[in-house]
Amino acid sequence: MTTSFVFPPAATASVPVQSSTAQFPVHRIYCVGRNYVEHAIEMGHSGREAPFFFMKPADAVLTVAEGTTGRMRYPTLTASLHHELELVVAIGKGGRNIRAADAMGHVWGYAVGLDMTRRDLQGEAKKLGRPWCIGKGFDESAPISTIRRAEDTTIGPDSVIRLDVNGAKRQASTLGKLIWSVPEIIEHLSTAWELAPGDLIFTGTPEGVAAVEIGDTLEGRIEGVGSLKVEIVAR
């Protein structure tokens, strides 16, 4: 029986795949909060707290192919748009209650991502004890690079993650400084949600988050994964 819709459904959000004409279809976007010690400190926290998660809509992705410059429109309602550079894990095999020891078998690939944040709106929501989706889940809030297959990446604890804004260093760390590792993130996340092929996990950002303005160019790179270049433009 053919399914009938009251209007045509939206196209599936997707991300380009390195060295392929195929696209990676996006199911859900999960984000890990405060997953680098120095970033937790700059946000007013400390210690290895239990991991916590928030989500962005699948169509929040702003895909930027390798070697090109994406254009992100400065969002409405904010005067404090912050950058947060992150390693993104692309899930290719779903599951529930996945053990950390088995987690890497569920990883399809990796990408470079930006968790863009309307910091003022997030802060106001926190003060009022309200959800802060408005600060995190807005349109184009998840710029992302081309995804590289896991077998084509060479990442480890010493892999550098770095963001430059207008050619000047803003964020720099290594993947080994993640509080919760990729396998541990997948283990915790899969106890709360059943992961599915197409899920993207933004794994957390290092210290150095700050505001950007219209006209700024953000260039992020993770050794062994790739690069991401985005210009902030007027609406």
C-alpha cells in the first residue's frame, strides 16, 4: 500500500562522504556537554561529572565539502554567537546498551563539526531553569565537514583539534583530553536512546570558546579527520 502524505515530506538531511558521490543520511544529532576539563572550567564547572547530552534537529546541519567555504547566516535573536569546534562521530550500526568494548564497531566515520551556540539565550534559559534548545538547536547550528570513513582516518590521543578565527588561534587541544572517550560516550548514550544508523555525535569542545561576528571566517581542523571552513554572513 502506498503511503499518502498531506504535503510532500522534507528531504532527508545528509552530509557528503569523502571520495564518494554517496551522502550520509542524518537521523539524529546528539551533543555531549562539557567534555574537556579546561572548557568545563571556563564554563564555571570542574571535575569529571557524569556525561550529559542535548540534541539538535537533523536539519540543523550546514554541510561544507572539503576545500570549500560554507556560509552560515548570523542567527536571529542573539547578540552572542559562540563557536565550539568538535570531533563528530558518525554511527553506521545502531544498538542499545552498547558496551564501550564493542562501541567502535558501531562507528562508520568521523567529521569536523561546529556546535554553534546562541550563548546569551542559553544563559538566560539556564538562569530561569528552562530548557535551552533555543540556544543550541537553531537553523544551521551544526556546520559539518565531509565525513571520512573510519578506516580512512588516523586519529589518536595526540591528534590535534584546532580552530582559527580570521587566521588567529582560538581553540587548540588534543583528542586525548576528552573527559569521556568515544567508546564511553557511545556506551552512555546508548543506555538513554537506541542509536541508529545515521546518528551524529558531537563529542565536546576544548577551551577557548568565544563570540564571532558577521564577516568572521572560522577554520577548524582535526588531524587525521579533515578540515572545516565557515564564513559568518548577514541574513
